[in-house]
Amino acid sequence: MLTPEQTEGPYYLDLETIRKNITEGKTGVPLTLRTTVIDTRTCAPLSNVAVDIWQCDAVGIYSGYIAGGSTPETTFLRGVQLTDSSGVAEFTTIYPGWYAGRALHIHVKTHVGGTVSGGTYEGGHVSHTGQLYFPENYNTQVAALAPYRGNTARRTLNSQDYIYRNGGSSSLLAITLAGSSLSQGVIGAVVLGINPTATPGPGAAGRIGS
């Protein structure tokens, strides 16, 4: 099945920086994000697909924007990795926080047909734009930990999020503990089914929301 398209939102930056660890010192529950990209036409894994992610920090702030202490030159919690021969791209990040009106999520794009030059991904085309979500039982536990408990925004549940209700359950991460406790980190895994030849436009999911 194709993973449903979802809104890009207002916080995308076309940085295309190749890096696995995107934390830049941001604190939170460590998250190893493991995405597996498959071709829905053949069910085969897709290699050399650029998986491009961006997310807010524990208190709901995105890098690259003048908001909540962030500034335009910041780049934390953004990065690109290429899928390997098994279709897997992996990131070292943190469990995201939240902000008013949205459930916890990570944004994702897949790019096909480009090349890497000087540490950035160039060219190609976007074949999928979506968002990744987290099980509520883990969200509740994470929200009780520092620094998340300092987030004063009301937390929106997946079931209350109008974007999640439009296909978000297909992008719900499978979460496992990386150690003996939540504070030691988690592994989040998801399979993204894409058509690598597709070039869905903004109308596929709109560009509203965040």
C-alpha cells in the first residue's frame, strides 16, 4: 500500500544536508529512527532514496525560524540519509515534543534520482511527503520526563489531530526500548511505501498545517 501523502507544513527548509545524527546538542529521549522504503509496485526495497526529515525539539521549537528562541541560521533536528540495499535509512535524533494543535510527529520527504555532492543531496524529485507519529502510551510517558515536562503547550492526542486522522495511522512508528528504561532511548521503525516515479504535487495533501 502507498503511504498516504500528508501536508508538508510551514517549517520545511530545503537544506538537504547528509547526516545521520541531527541532534546538535538538543536534549530529550534518544530516538533511533529507522525508515524502510519499499516500492509499492514490486514490494522490493528501494536503495539510494534520500529520506529527508525535520522535527521540533522537546518544547515544540523548529530550527531555522524566529520563534521560541530559534533563529534563521539554526539547523537542529533536520537531515537527510540515503537508503541502503535493504531500503533502510537510519537517524540519531530525539523523541519530538509538541506544540498547540498538533500531535507529536516527525515530517518526512523521500527524494529519488538525485546525487550527493559536498555533503548535500541535489536534484531528483520528491516522491512522497508525509508525517510520522508515535503511540500514545509512549507519548504520555515521555511527556512526564525532563525536558518535555517543561513544555507548557497543551498536548494534542493523535485522535484529536485532524492531520493524523487523514491517514496518519499508516505512518505510526513501532516503538521498542533501546535499553532497560525509556530514558535510555527508543527505536522507532516504520515502512514507507512509495511509487518512486510519482511526483505528487502540493494538492495531494495541501501545504496548510504544521
